[in-house]
Amino acid sequence: MPVIAFFSVDRRQLATLTGEHLWLVGISMLIVVAVGVPLGILLSRRPGWRGIVLGSTNVIQTIPSLALFGLLLPMPWLGARADRLAILALSLYALLPVVRNTYTGITGVDAPVREAAVGMGLTPWQMLWHVELPLASPIILAGIRTATVITVGVATIAAAIGAGGLGEFIFRGLAMVDNSVILAGAIPAALMALFADLLLGLLQRSLVRVRH
Amino acid sequence: MNDSDAVAIEFVNVHYRTNGSRELISRLNLTVHRGETLMLLGRSGSGKTTTLKLINRILNASQGEVRVDGRSTAEWDAIRLRRHIGYAIQEAGLFPHYTVEKNVALIPSLEGWETARVRSRVQEVLQLVGLPFDQFADRYPDQLSGGQRQRVGLARALAADPPILLMDEPFGALDPITRAELQREFRQLKQRLSKTVVFVTHDVAEALMLGDRIALMDSGNLKGVFTPAEFLRSTDDAVQPYVNAFREAQQIFNSGGSGLCR
């Protein structure tokens, strides 16, 4: 099997690229959660901004990923470092599910629960911490899960601008017209996506089960 | 004790309008005495729940002044005001991700009580509402019956020992047997606790049974305040339909009863 042959020959390069891929995805997701969750919370407080914020994150998602990487290339400071650029593009891409699910989760808290919390004298922060975030957490995590799987996939495109990752194999394989090289990139990327999905799915279920 | 000491809550020329400027409360003047249970009776949309929410500033008066303990609620810090007032609502609004114990303990904990004091207080109030601590403390709201959830809601409202209690149709969604049981217990409870209670209901029998006084509301206007005895005797046009409905129910029950057990 050519795939097996490739794996045995170039295990070290596979490990390096997998590491790069994980790094791109990991840093991007940290940024997405750090920006997306607060943004979702903000939207729940300022419903008037909902259209513009969800609308623009939605528009970003409709841009083909290759085009988004290309569009960002001329940006100063960022353009010089391919990995920074890739991380920015990946973060923009993955923002929508996290913002939307945070917003949906928080506004989905039952009206009587919310009313009781206000009436009992919880401050807005206490409300967020004790009521809204715990109740929204399974939905927020579902958004993070979706975003992570998207990011693992889109991160293969990062190789097109020289940011590394498993896409290196895919683009190289395409150039060489060699399927085994393409698969050497595609299979680990697919496994990574499946693994991330499984892991976050388990976490999500454990959050729901905490109540029972 | 002078006059102002005896007043817990006071509405002075209060109007409340929604943003669309529909007037939900018109020129309300109402005094709630310390330690009494005042029933706000009226049909849906009469403004009784709005009146209740003006007390703990879930809503703010558009005009006029609501005073709690002699001070305008506008001058109170909203959070302090609400912690000074217990609040129990129809669906109980328990936090589904918290156990019974955590639900009841939340406000005392946020108020900075010591852990041991919080725990003993939770035991005390659960006992008060008829739920043995050992049996119920670790349950989640979805493991309780409707009546038990209401009891926990009441325990939670009482937890930080507020002098005033607001109750918005707390027994409204219960089956008749459970409702009667909770009403009976609440009657005994309010005597032991000597709290000021404002209780919203659309049920005449409940108003007569639980109230020291009944404030009758109709489309945003206060039609009068009566003791239960005065209410039953009143010839007021606004009161008549309620009394008639109450008497009719009694008559049907009595005749049906005699017919059944010949």
C-alpha cells in the first residue's frame, strides 16, 4: 500500500506537520472562545446589535476559505507571518457558531428562572455566573464543537499561504498528482476532526448529565 | 409605634405606562401595613402583577412614588431592595441546574453568611415548608412534583429572612388538592412568621381564605380595599361579580352535596 509506505518513510515530517496543525487549530480556537463567548454575551445584553454581528460573522463564513486567506495576505504586520495570518483567518471562520450558540443559549434561559433570579436580587454578573452561563453551557459547548471541527478542516488550506500544517501534504500531493501523499495529509486531518468531535461531545454530555 | 412604623409598603399616586405608553396602572394609592397579608385580586390584565413588580423594582413607576419602609424605591439600591423582599412566582423559577439545597442557599451565601449558618438556615426553612432536609436537599427541581417545587420556591424566598414577601399566584398552576394543602399550610405559616405579604391571585376563595385585606383591581385601577368580611358584605359594583361567583360555587356545591348524600 502506497499510504503505508509513505507513513513509514516520513514519520518525522508527519509528526511535525500534525504538530503545526494542532497548534494552528488550538490557538485559533482559544481566540475564538475568548472573543466569541463574550461577544455572544454582549449580544444577549444588546439585542439591537444582533443583526449586524451575526450577519457579518455569517458573511465571513460564506467567503471561500482559500479566498479569505488570500484577502488577508496584503495586511501589514500579519502578512509577514503566515501562521499569524492563518490563525486570524481561521478564527474569523469559526466565530459564528460560538457567538450564535452563546447568544442562543443565554437568551434561551426560561423566563420564570430569569424572573426569579432578578426578583431575588442577583446582580447582572451573578445572574451570568450562577444562572445564564451554567444553563447555556451545553449549547455553548456545542458551538465550540462545531467550530473546532470546521477549523481542523479549514486549517489544511493554511498550507496554501505557507503556514504549514497537514495541508502541506495535500497541496504537495496535488502538485505531484500522488494520491498517497494527499491521503497522508487528509487522513490524519480527518482523524483529528473526529477525535476532537468525540472529545467535545463527551464533555458536552457530561455537562448535561451533571444535573441528574 | 407611630404611623410610619406601621407602614411597610406605600403607593403614592403611582402610574405605570409601557414604552408604547399604554397605561397599565392609573393613579394607584395603596398602603400595606407591616405584618399583614394583602391580597391583590383581579382578572388577567387588571394590573395586579404589575403592581407587585413595582414593589421590588422589576418595573419602575412612570409617575408617583412607591415606598418601602418609608423610602422611595427609586432611592433604594435595586439589589438591596430585592434582597430585602422575598419573591415567589407561579412556576417557582427554580434553577434547574442547582439542587434544592443550592437553590435555597444562594441568596444567604451571596449575602456572605458563613457556611454553617447557611446550612442550618436551609434546614430550617425547608422544615418550615414541610420538606425534610435529608430527603430533599440533594434533589434537582426536575425530580420534584409541582407542589414540592412551589414549597422550595417559598423556602428560597424566605431563606434570607426578608421582612416582606411578594407572591405572584404561587399556587396557580397546582392541582386543586395540592393547592388546598399549600393554602392551608400557608395560612398557618404566615401567622408564625409575621411577615408583610403581598399576594397576587385571581381566585376569590383564595383571597378570602388567605388575606387580612383584599385589594380589588380592575383594568389598572384600584376598586377598593376590604377585609374578607367587608368584601362578602359589600354592595360595590366591582365586588359583586366576585361575590356572586363565590356564592354560586358554594350553592352548587351545597345542593350537589345534599343531592349526593340524601
